[in-house]
Amino acid sequence: MRMSDPDFIVVGAGVAGLRAAIGLAHSGARVLVVTKEALAESNTHYAQGGIAVAIGGQEDVALHLRDTIDAGDGLVHRDAARVLVEEGPRRVEELLRWGTAFDHENGRLMLTREGAHSRNRILHAHGDATGAEIARSLLRHARAVENIELREWTTTIDLDIEDGEVLGVTLLDPHGHVRLARARAVLLASGGAGQVYSDTTNPAVATGDGIAMAWRAGAEIAGMEFYQFHPTALSLPGAPRFLLSEALRGEGAWLRNAQGDRFMERSHPLQELAPRDVVARAITREGTGPDGAPLPVYLDMRHVTAIDPATRFPGISKFLAAHGLDLRRDLIPVRPAAHYLMGGIRTDVNGRTSLPRLFAAGEAACTGVHGANRLASNSLLEGLVFGARAADAMIGADYNAPPSPSRTPGPEPASSPSASAAVLRHELSRIMWEKAGLLRDAEGLRAARQELAAMSIPDIRDRPTLELRNLHIAGQLIVASALAREESRGAHYRNDFPHRDDARFARHSIVAKGRDVSFRDF
């Protein structure tokens, strides 16, 4: 079915977007879901380790809440965290009813453990393909709902604003045509911005589109200084920064330095299962020589005999084998890489943003649920829980008069992709990695701010340039927020302010177009 005037528009087809679309459609609404790539291409698809959920009763829920708050280093919005852990079991049961094939052993769901969790509560699918299985299940369900239109290879250019309200979006189709699509409300579930960094586990589609669009429209953006760097991405010349799941360490893998020694006991009592920010910084320090030259750091699973790595982690094992490595035999070289944005479009626990008719969910949103550092495997659960809640809020909202119908202005003037877009994108990601990455200081951040401000982004409406424009905004927001937070907390580490400062910064950073960064409670 091709709908000319949907009731709701969802930007993004990951776990948050698809779960929201299903909820909206089940209410009888007509839903348009747009994604700039194939429907299966999202951060959800690449999530390996699993989905954290407290299926062991109220004690487990309470412990999951405590672990989430502890990992967030003093900044978790407790109401959001409580919603996450309390509603999580119901959302996972829903996935099971829809045919999601989580791994079982002896007829029971298999549970594993990851960093900073106090007990085993991570469900996984096909060993290390949890995100892909959840995405498959949700997409299959969405395709079966008649009043959902799934439109791929369609880039969202900007939000359509009228009298301060979001009335729709402008879309660029694969043929260069621009369409103004209007609806009662818009949900941004467009994922993170990992491509702002040169080293990232994220796919090429993670360019901060929803966050940048919301910022241009005047929405409040929160917590952009908190970018989580996954400790263990493959560090091999000529190979992608492939994610080596935390579940490897959950199954007993160790970290070793260039001398072959374990080192995590010097950083945290949980050693390899410490919070991700702690592990990432420890690897970075061990991997830097006295002269600043890089030293190798390795993931070691050779001693683990309780499982067969090739069976438990088939996707990882297959990828490593293609590069001549075997978990059972080899030390695997690793290094941190940008992985997950805790910040994003500021929302309440129902997905409402600071702009009327605009909602957000998933990695594009910031409810405060992760605070300064996301607990491992809470991201897929976040997408499910807050995608569903956003749908309920969108259905129940009291809207003014409906917007005028969608229209198609016609094709844009023909333009070929800008060669400079690729060059500028490479330069931008290098600046961000070197000056606003895992370890930061005022000198580097100010240099990054100056270099980003000096960049001239071409005014061309093709996808590469639109993505560059969005990454440029995301980078500037990260730098501004990191400069303003003169302390170290969670994933944000300042060499020049190495300690946490609750007196000044036990609040969330908030920024909006035309306004400096401020700090306040959610």
C-alpha cells in the first residue's frame, strides 16, 4: 500500500522505529517508516552481545535498576531507568510471541553476563547475532501489518516546521525527487552518530541525522559529551574495526598487554567485567608507550574451555577466520572504538521532545536512562521499551488541526555527489578522534572547535553531503558539551579535570540552536 497522507511518520527502521511503528499501526493509524538504506541496515542489526532483561522476578528487576544506575556514574535519570527495567520483561515476552529465536539450553532461555552486571541476565540469539534476530522478527511483524508502509533508500532531509510545530519531513528519494510528507506527529528513531569518529564499530549509516535535524529545528539536545567507546574492537591493519562483543569477556576472556600480562586488576575489582569506560581507558593506557607510540593489547580466550567459541560466537569466529585468527588459538589484537551515544534529542520517558509533535526514541534520543555510561546490552531493551512508549504517547496526544496534505515539489536540480564531501568527512572524523575522543583536554577540544568551525560544508542536496552536514553538527555539539563539562564522569574523561565534580556537574548538559551549553536536571 502506498499512502499519500500517513497519520504518523517514523524516521528509522531499527528496533526503536519498528517497535514504535507496530504500536502505532495496532491502534489503527497509518504509519510511514522511512530509512535511507535497506531496511535491515541499522545499528540494531550489528548488535552482537545480547539484550539485558530481568526475567528473574522483582529481585532481579531491582538489581538491574541498581546496576544501570551504578554504571551511569551519578547521572542516570532514575524514573527512566525504572521504566526500562520494569517494562523490559514484558517487551521481551512480546518478542518471544512474535517469533524471536533467542538461544535456549535444555528448554530454557540461555542467560549470560556482561560488564558491570551483578548477575547473568543477557539473552542472546544465534550466539552473537542478537540484534539481527530482533530486527528480523520486528521487520517480519511490521511487514505483515497492512497499514505500515516501509520505504527504504529514502533520505530524510529536514523537519517541516510551521508556527513552532513539527508537521512533517522533507524526503529525498533515490531518484533525486524531494517530497514534503506531513503527518500528525513525527518520531525520530534514526540511531547514533558513530561515523563522527574515524574509529567506530557503527555502520556507515550512523551519521547523527535525527539529532542534527532536531537541533536545526530548535529542539533541545542533551548529553552529547557522553560517547561510549567499546573497549574491544579488532585492531588489525587493513581490517574494519569489527566489534568483539563484551560477551567474550562475559564467558571468561582476559585482556593482556604487550608483555603478555593481565592488567585490569589495577583498574577495577571487576577486572575484565568492569564498566566499559574503565576498560576502554585501561586498554588505551596499556596500549600507549612512554614515547606515545602504540603498543599492542590483546583479547585472550585460549584458556576458556567451558564453551566452544566457534559455536557460541559463530559470527565473530567467522570474521576472525577470514583474517587468519582463531579465538581458540590466537591472541586477538584489540583497541577501543566509538560505539554508542548516550546523548541525543532530549525527551521525557514517553518520547516527547521540546518541540510540539516531535518525538524521539532509541539512540537518537536522550531520556537520561544511561546517564554518563550505558550498562552493557541495555540499548536494545531501550529501543523496545521507549519505542513502545513513544507510540502510545503519539496516539494519545491532543493535536491541533491536522496539517495540510503532503505534496511533491518535484525533482531537485540535478547535482552529482560532491567529491569534497568524502574528503571533508574523513577530515572531520580524524579531528574528532584525535581531539575529542576517549581522552580529552581543553587544548584539544578548543582546537577541534576551531577546525570544525572553519569547515565549509557544500550546499548540495545529495545523500553524502546531507550526511556530512549532519556529522558536522553532531561533532560541534559533542565538542561544545565536552568543553563545558570540566570534570571526568563515565565515558567523558578530561585529562585536565580527572575527577568527578558533583557540586558543579551532577546535572545534564542541555544545548539548543542559538544557546550555549547549560546544566540542569531532566
